[in-house]
Amino acid sequence: MKLLYKNVFNKIKKFYHLKILKKRYYRLGSCNCCGACCENIYVRHNGSVIKTEEEFYKIKKEDNYPFYQFINVVKKDDFGLVFECTKFDKEKRLCKDHKNRPSICRNYPSEEIFSFGAQLQDNCGFSFTPIQSFEEVFKKISKKPVKNFEKLN
């Protein structure tokens, strides 16, 4: 009976995450206060990574989101600008204003960071696991008829 309840609970949880929250991964673990997420940050704005300092300063001036006021450009690479948080104490490896941190910090890590190829640091206490297994996704896709099959051959 206990196993039945667990199976029902897992199905409800899966449905809630996939259909209601529109998530593809479960976030597991907890923060181990390493501070890696406060350094070497790529920032997306309107769907793309911020590429130039001019773009960043324009966004910072026009957007009221507090996070933009807490970060500074440290370098630029092939992917875009790289930032660090000004509220991060590098010696103590802690936030200087943890109580008032913006929502992006409170909700880190979110699965959206994977949508543009980002990865968690090796020492991060969080991990992500797919809600649906590869087999489940493949089974679902294989049931759909292929349109314009003649064009594929």
C-alpha cells in the first residue's frame, strides 16, 4: 500500500512539474556556500547573453531590476560579457547582503541556465535530474506520425 501511495505521489509530482510549472528537470541538493555562482557570471537579457559593455550599461540604466546594480563586468570572452557580484566577499566566500539579495540569487540555480549551455560548478551542492527519462521522451515522440515522410527518404 505504501508503494502505491508513493507511485501516485510521484505521478502527481511529475505532472505538476511538467504541465503546471513547465519544467524539464528536478533541482536537487542545497547550497554549500562555495560562492562559485557569484563569480564568472553570464547574464541573459531578453533571451540572449549580454555581449557588449554598451549593451550592459544601457540595460542597467533602463531596467529597474536590482541585480544589474550588483554586478560588474570583469572580462569578455567568445560567449559574451563575464560578470561578478559586487556584494560577494571573496575572502569569506559569502554574500555581504544575503538578506536583501535579488530573486535571481534566491532562485539559483534555475533550469533556464541550461537553455544556453551553462553548467553548474563541480563543487556546487545542487544538481539537476530530468523529470522524464530518455525512454519516456523517445516513446512519446515515436508515437507521433512523421509528417512529410516522403521528404525524409
